[in-house]
Amino acid sequence: MAVADFVVVANRLPVDRIEGPNGEEEWRTSPGGLVAALEPMMRSAHGAWVGWPGQADLELEPFEIGGIDLIPVTLSAQEVAEYYEGFANDTIWPLYHDVIAPPQYHREWWEAYVVVNRRFAEAAASAVAKDGTVWVHDYQLQLVPQMVRELRPDVTIGYFHHIPFPAHGLYAQLPWRDQVLRGLLGADVIGFQRAQDATYFLTAVRRRLRYEVKGSAVSVPSGPGETRTAVARAFPISIDTAPYIELAARPEVQARAAEIRESLGNPARILLGVDRLDYTKGIGHRIKAYGELLAAGRLHVEDVTLVQVASPSRERVDAYAHLRDEIELAVSRINGDTDTVGHTAIRYLHQGYPREEMVALYLAADVMLVTALRDGMNLVAKEYIATRADNRGVLVLSEFTGAADELRQAVRVNPHDIEGLKDAIMEAVHMPPREQGRRMRALRKRVLENDVDAWSSSFLRALDEVHPR
Ligand code: GDG
């Protein structure tokens, strides 16, 4: 494997394994925003991507796809259980999302996390060229920045945190709180979704490690009497808008949107939720509020349908299995109480769909409900806006999402306040077209001007300022 000037490190490689026509193994790039944002620069700067191929015990040689060198990291089944499902998704994920579910603290999980983070760091350190750049992504790999720095002091290191960073009172629960802060501070630039996340991180650094913090700059000890600067600030992530705009303009996608409305019995209003089935997304709060509106007769099943796409997620983690039971019980109670033969209150879809179908759903939806209890950004909100070329449609948006900092013209809600959520749904359902247009134009301007390219460029610019290459 040739050395690369620019190396991305993320838990997953940006590819999915598929079976070819004759049963042979093939890889296809997954349509994530991150690959799209980084692809041009990965090609021009001779880039490599270090990540797990998504299956336990798979030992693969590096391979190339679409001009990007992929460097697979092998994880054993036990490491998947302890590092990924355990420490990442059952310790850090709930702790960093304000303990909506109780975080589990297990010393074996932490040990696996350290071992696996070292494996990723070693792969990155051997792939990166002299004076190159390593960009580490997300909460599964918080120790990697420091580990790469120890192995390769010549390289520039960036880290982006896709999920929230919690207030100090919560963060302090983590038995390994100091190690994690030191791990992150190995980066030259530590990027967060919201200004608030960066502030919480800097507070933890000051309180736990007693390092000097001035504005967004931290003085990190780097040798006897020496310090280096690490910068922590917000870089709100966005979407690759082009494919959403393009799909939304296709006649066949528009025809599909019309067909969806038809097949739901032509309700006057379609409400939509699109989430991974995750306890952070506030799906239960949304369904409760909607169910109460139907029960009280403020909404009628002939006039409205809520389409809820809940794509399967982390099904081997107990909290997710319980959540699924809870949501499915709530949905079937409401449907049982309210449905008629021709109309359903909630069309619940526990499935993943191709992007074309998602865009058709966005086009069909008069109201988009994003009611997360905590969410780093929430890209679904931005995707919905990108598809609304006619400036129609209403976004109901939780103030606990990163997106709420930017999308000021949405109907804002506190999802814990069920009465407030009900009023917000009613406001959205009855919003006059002129008011929809006024808000949607402003929202579209914001999303189209700040797309994922703007995000990655601003992060890389900050990296250049701290550590000129
Ligand atoms: C994390 C942070 C942050 C969902 N179901 C289907 C499907 N999706 C797509 C959506 C969207 C993406 O998955 C979900 O992104 P979100 O941002 O909404 O949420 P997380 O997965 O929790 O992502 C989050 C993000 O990282 C980026 O930094 O915004 O806060 O939690 O793109 O459209 N896509 C398709 N079929 C589905 O069934 N094709």
C-alpha cells in the first residue's frame, strides 16, 4: 500500500459488502454524506480510509474503490461485542446523549476499546505519508488522536465528533474521563456540532486536567516545559445537497410521492418521521402526542396519516430491543383504537429504504417531525428541506438537535413537553401556504449555502491554521 497524504479514520469503511450475480463477494460504496464530502479531496490528495468492513473476523487486504485506498481493520466477534456494541454504543452513546438510557460501565469493555483504538491508530500511522494529515471521526475512536500523535509526531491530526458532548456533571460519571480527554487532545483541531458541545468539552478539560484554556485554544503539555495548541470549536455538519435536489426534481420520484399519498387513502396531511430506531430520537414522545391529538378529536384519521420510518439499528444492544417493543406496542394501540378499514393513523415501517424512496417520502410529507431528545445534528431535517423546491412543507424541530442552532425558521419544540408538542403539530398541520413559503425559503437558503463541502472545507482550513502543512 502506497503511503497517503490524507487519511480518514472512521469506525466503518465507506463500503458495503454485497453478493455478486454468481454469489461472489463485491463491495459497493455506501451513499453516506461523509464519503461524498471527502471523495474529491481523497482523490486529488492521494487519500486512504481506515475502517472496519462491518463484519466480525473478516481479514481483508487493503483494496481500492472509486480512487480511494481502503484499509480494513479486523475486529473479532468479541471485540465487536465489547468495543462497538458495548463501550461505544452502550457506554459512550447513552452517556453523551444525556443518559436518556442508563450507560453501562464495564472494565472489560473499556479494555477492548483501548486495544481496538490502538489497532486503528497503528493502521493510520503506517498509511500516512511524512507530514501528512489524519482525520479521525467520532466517538468510537476518541483515543486515536493521541495514539497517532505518539506514533507519528510529524502529522497533522483532526478529530470530528458527530454526537453531542455532555455537560460536565454527566461527563464526570465516566470512569475513564481523563483518559478520553487526553485521547481527544492529541488532535490539533477537535470539531463539534454545536458551540455548546465545544464549551462542555473545554469545561471538562479545564476542570479535569487543569490545562490552560483561552477561548477555543487549549495549551496541551507536549514535553518538559513545552506546550502545543489544540483548538476545540463547532463545525456544524451538513448534507451533500445535490443528489437530494436532483432526485426531488425527477418525474418518477414525484410520481412515486403522489402514489404514496394515494395508497394512504389521500389524507389532507401526511406527517413523516424518519429515524434509526434509537431512544435518542424521541419517537415515543412524537407518537404519544399524535395519539392524544387523535383521541381528543383535534385530528381525524381520515384527514391525517403519520408515516414513521424506523430503520433497524443496533438490535443486539438490549436498550434497542426494549425500545422496539415499546414503540411497536404504542403504535399498534393507537392504530387499533383509531384506524378505519380505509385509513390508518400510523403507517409504521421498520425497514431501511433506498434513497429514491426516502426522497419520495420527503416529497409526500406536508409536515416533517424531528423530535429528538438529544441529537448531534440531525441530517434528516436538512434532507427534508433540500427536497422542498416548491417551498412548501413544515419542519417541526426539537431544540435539542444541533440542527436547531441553524434552522431558526422551523417550528421549534421541546419534545418532553407533550402539550407543547401537540400544539406544534397542530400549528404545522394548519400553517397557511404563505407562512410555509416564508419559512421554507429561509431554511433552504441556509441548507443550500452550508452544505457538506462547506463543512469539510472549513474544518480543513482550521486544521491548516493550527498546523500549517
Ligand atoms: C449521527 C448523529 C448527526 C435513515 N433511515 C434510512 C436512511 N437514513 C439516513 C437518513 C440520514 C441518516 O440516515 C441519519 O442521519 P442523522 O443525522 O439523522 O442521525 P444518526 O444516524 O444518528 O447520525 C447525528 C450525524 O451522525 C452526522 O454527523 O447528524 O446527530 O447521531 O441521512 O436519511 N437512509 C436510507 N434509508 C433509510 O431507511 N437510504
